[in-house]
Amino acid sequence: MNYFQRFIVKPDSRINLQDSDPDYKDQHKSKKEALKIIEHNNLRLRELQELLYAEHKQSLLICLQAIDTGGKDGTINHVLSAMNPQGCRVACFKKPTSLELDHDFLWRAHRDAPAKGEVVIFNRSHYEDVLVVRIHNLVPKAIWRERYAQINAMEKYLSENKIHILKFYLHISKDEQLKRFKQRLDDPSKHWKISMADYSDREHWDEYKKAFEDMLSKCSTSYAPWFIIPANHKWFRDLAISQIIREHLEGLNMKYPPPSVDIKQIYKQYFKAKKHFS
Ligand code: ADP
């Protein structure tokens, strides 16, 4: 199954998240079966990332957005950790610092955009400025309403500068979120992740849904598409995301750069050195 086409949000379409099933798992019967495919994708991702790094011409920006417990950390852990840390980096978008607030809202996103050859994962992203900011009225509507077009303009600019952008919305159901909150409560090693805001934000579930729908409808473009990933089954989420990134990188037709030295000459040097030691 081509998950790229299956889960992409077509530009200019109007999204209603009710139409996307968070429980979807395609024809895969079990986690065990999926793990084999994820492992295969991850091995391939590592090769492709090395090629991107060696080629040093273009780069990849991956944005992850979800409601609390949606699985951003898990995705980074299971899929994106397959990549070599040399050439891959995670940028977390927390409550803006005073320095960040003194700049335009896209400043911190541009600052953390990938350099040539690099993969950068945004754990949350500049989209928080049309999500949490909108829901909690942190700026007037007249301001956040303009931001969709401003985001599209920045992403277009980045893509014109050879930064490929893939954006994943991890779609879980309200029941699944409650189940995950309970799992966190029952696991002392997860207690550090719990915050009161998680529970109070649950009261805003419908407003978040609307804000996510607007984000997906207004900001999925040919140069920076959104994907709605069914994420109630963590293993299916990992499978779909690893597959989409793999397919995208494979389509780039990357090539190792030619050697900067004359390899025949280097062979000669090598045999000379070997003879000297034998
Ligand atoms: P996470 O939940 O991603 O693991 P945190 O618990 O540190 O990480 O949460 C980061 C918090 O920062 C979230 O509540 C998020 O909504 C908030 N945040 C991110 N960007 C902004 C922003 N631009 N304005 C206000 N709050 C923001």
C-alpha cells in the first residue's frame, strides 16, 4: 500500500477528522508482523540519511503535531532514532522564551531549520502558534488568522531552498488518550510526563479538533504536505511514518558525490605503503 498517497492531505481539501479512522491498521494483523516491516524501513532510512548527508545538497524537515499523548516522543524513539545522530537533530517547541517572544513567531522555526545534508525533526512546531495560541487566546484572532498564509509562505521559501518538508499529524481518539493517561498514571517511570495542562486541555478537545482541521486544510501544500496518520495503534503509526519518509527519500534520486581525489593514485599509495610494511 502506498501510504504517501493514502494519508496525504490533498491541497485545498476541507478536512473533517471524523472521516479518518484513528484505529486503521490496513491489512496488518499484528504488531509482530509490522515490526519486521518497520525494521526493514529503518535500515533503509539509515542508508538514505547517510546519502543525504554525503550528498550535502538538500535536507529534510519533519514536523510532528498531536494532542497530548498522541505519540510524538514514541515516533521519534522508534522511527527516527534509526538515523545516525551525526546529521540528525530534534528541535522541541516549548512555551516560547522571552527572547523568542521578542521575535516574530516564525523566527524560532527558521532558526532550527535543517542545514544542507541534515534531517531535523520538529517535536511540536511553528503550528503551535495556530493551535495552543488560538485555543488559549494568547493573541487576538486577527493575528492568528493571518498566520496560516505566513506559514505557507515560509515553508514555500524553505522548500525553494531545497529543504523537503513532511508534516505528520498523529491522529488518536479521545478514548485512546484517556487510556494513555491511565497507563502513565500506572507507570511510575512515566510520572514525570504528567502535567495538569494535559487534563485541562482535554476540556478543549473539540476546539483542538477544529484548530487541527484548519491547520490541515489550510497548510497542506504540494511543497509541504500534511499526512493524517492513524495513531491509536502505535506500531501502525511507526510503520506508516517510516514508509512515507522512506518513499520520499527514495524519490529524491540522491547520489554520492564524486571523490575529491584520484582513486587510482590513492590505490598506488596504498600498495606502496602495504609493501613497505610486509
Ligand atoms: P511535550 O508535551 O511536547 O512533551 P511539554 O510538556 O514541555 O512538551 O509541553 C510543551 C508545551 O509548550 C505545550 O503545552 C505546548 O502547547 C506549549 N507551547 C509550544 N509552543 C507554544 C507557543 N507558541 N505558545 C504557547 N505555548 C506553546
